[in-house]
Amino acid sequence: MCKIGFIGLGIMGKPMAKNLLKGGCDVTVTDLNSAAVAELEALGAASGTYADIAERCDCIMMILPTAAIVQDVIFGDNGLAAHLHPGQVVCDLSSVTPGDSRLCYERLRELGVGFVDAPVSGGEPGAIAGTLAIMCGGDQADFDKLLPAFRCMGSSALLIGGPGAGSVTKLANQIMVNLNIAAVSEALVLAAKAGVDPMKVYKAVRGGLAGSTVLDNKAPMMCARNFKPGGTIKVNHKDIKNVLATAHELDVPLPLTAQLFEIQQALKVSGHFMDDHAGYVQYFEQLAGVVVKSDEAAD
């Protein structure tokens, strides 16, 4: 049985590690949150330091808030790199830039260690259900080693290309997801301002071309004023910042995404940074002087 180290037990990481255990994997975890570690230990996981994980595990997975933290966990003074050995694979499930991923790949390759960038989509519900979409960049042999673990956590895992390709795909995903949420927000604000129940509008259009997973997940939340985060505006703000930084390096104009970043900035200033990204609707509500809400129940 492949021994897996898992670093990062936050909103996404904790349910992902639980699904690895459910899938029969031998898992060793670590996190700054000792309560999260204890919860995984009660389910059968071992715990240890970065050094323990590097010495004990064949494959090491991490899902962390920023690229800087990823770099520190791998290459910092008390990081993994000093204890890794040839043949192991490190997998970064975090959302970072393609350049960050390629840097990790190159530095670990010098040690004979594989690296796969494998950001995920599906949010907390997908992490809990084990239905994440996993977008991978790296070498085929390293991807193949990780595939049994990916199957415990997701409904799909695809090797898209070389190092950084998974991170590119996640950036493209974040453009599509976040602009879709903003479009749903704008549309429901129009409906509310016109005096039409926004939940009924959602129910009327969901079966047509406007229907989408984003619409089904976020429109009911908006109408119920439920902004409890599955994916915070703060996290998505970081992702969109990475999108724009990468686009600028490539000379790709992204006018809609740039406007979305300013919407996120406005919501940060107005105190909504830790809301779910369904909370984008609050920006449009403020512009129009209306609140999107409904007493209708979702189907």
C-alpha cells in the first residue's frame, strides 16, 4: 500500500485526507491546527513532522493557502527537501501560478524527486463527497503513482501536460467559475430590482442554456442570503490575482477578469472578504440599491 503524507487540513484538505483514509490509504498528516490533526488521528491517520512525512511516505500531498507557504514547506529550513529521497513524488494540490509549479518541479528534480501540480475544483462540497476535478501537470510516471490517491478524492483526474499545466488549467477554471458567479449575481439583482422573485427566475432558467453547476450552487445561496463560505472571496481574490499576473507575463488581455478583481477588492474593503463567493451579489446589490432574497425553497 502506498504511504501518503498529507499536509494542510483546512476547509478542503481535511475532507480530502478523510477520503484517502476511506479509500484504504496509509496516511500521515500534519497541520498547524492540532484539533484537525487529532480528528484525523481518531479516524486512523498517523501524524508527524515534515521530516517524519518525508522519511515515511512514498507520495506527499499538500494543499496550502499560498505559493510562498508551499515553497517554505518544501524548501524551508525545517522543510521536506532535506529529508526526501529519489523516487518519491510531491504533489501540490494548492492553487498557485504555473511559474511557482515549474520552480518546484525543477528544484525537486535535482534531488531525484518527482513533482505534480494538481489543483482541484469542486469546492468544499466536492472535497467532502470525493468528487473533485483534479487538473494535473508533470510527468506521466509520477501522475501514475498518484492516480490511486486521486481516485479516492475526485471523480476525475487528468494529466494535461508538463509541469505547470495543472496550474494553468486551474487559472482558466477560476476565470470561468468566478465570472459565472458574477453574471448570476448581476442577473438576479436585475430581477429583484424589477420586482420579480429571483428564486423563481432561477427555477425558470436553470433548464435552459443559462443552466450550469455554478447557477445551481450559487443562486439558491444568494436568494437565501447564505454566504457561509465553501470558497471564500479571499481565496478567490488570490486566485484571480494569480490569473492576472500570469496573463500579464504572457501579454494576454483579460478585461472581464480585471473588472472582477476590482469587484473583489471592493468587497474586501466593505468587509465581505471572508464570505462565500456567492457574496459577489452584495457588490451589485449596493450599486442597484436592492437586496436579492426570496422565501421560495429550492427544488
